[in-house]
Amino acid sequence: MASRKIGVASALCALGLALAAFASSGGQAEAAKPLVRRDLLVFGPSEQAPPLRDIFRPKFAAAPAADLRPARAAAKPIPGAPAGETAPAFALNISYIGAVKAGGQTIALVLRGGQTLSVKEGEEIAPGYKVISLTAEAIVVQGPGGETKTFPRQGD
């Protein structure tokens, strides 16, 4: 029992010494560094500029400039050859990537000459080549001679 009293007395002494040391330091314990530096926080109205464009809406690209090629001389008819007219070939080379529905409209994403274009139904992909219809699976383009060609969607 005596050893128990001595243990309690020594614990009370240690507690008293700790309180005395705390009181002599002015009552303030050394504070840990805060996790957030208040000097870096911006309070009040923000001075940030608004974003340039919404990254979640497709960017409408203007139709690419027409290819500037030197004019060729007209082919001379061969005497004795039949004078049959041949329809011009469909010269547009595109890849249909897919479609995006935005604002109640369907916008087709098309690769042409290494550039991605976004076109809607009724717009021209190139001079003389107009989008006639547009679905998720294919795009139909009408050429300058009135001929149409269907481009299926590429990829998965």
C-alpha cells in the first residue's frame, strides 16, 4: 500500500512540474504549421479572365480554302471517237469519324486532308460538295455534278 501511495505522489509531482513549465512559457504551446498558407489564398472578387471556349462543345471549323491548282488546257476531242459525255468522278476523299448531338442538332466529324472538320446537314465540306443526310452510321455527300456518295463511319 505504501508503494502505491508513493507512485501516486510521484505522478502528481510530475503533473505539477508539467503545469509549471506550461505556465512559465506564457500559456502558449508551440503551434504546428498550418496545412494551408493563408497568404496564398485569394479572398474577395476573383481577377480571372473568363474561359476562351467551352471545351465540352464542338468547335465549328470554317470550310478549308479551295485547292489552288493551275488551270489545265481543255482536252481536244480525238477525231473519229464517239462524242459521249462522261460524268466527272467523285473526287472528294473524306473519312467519317462520327457524329455529335449538341443543341438539338447533329454535327458530323469528318477527316479531310489531315484536318478534322465539323459539318451539319446542308453545309459544304468542300466547294461543290454538300452534306445531304447525316446519321450516326453514315454521311451522304452530293457532288458538284449531282452524284451522291455514302461514307460509312470509320472505326469502332
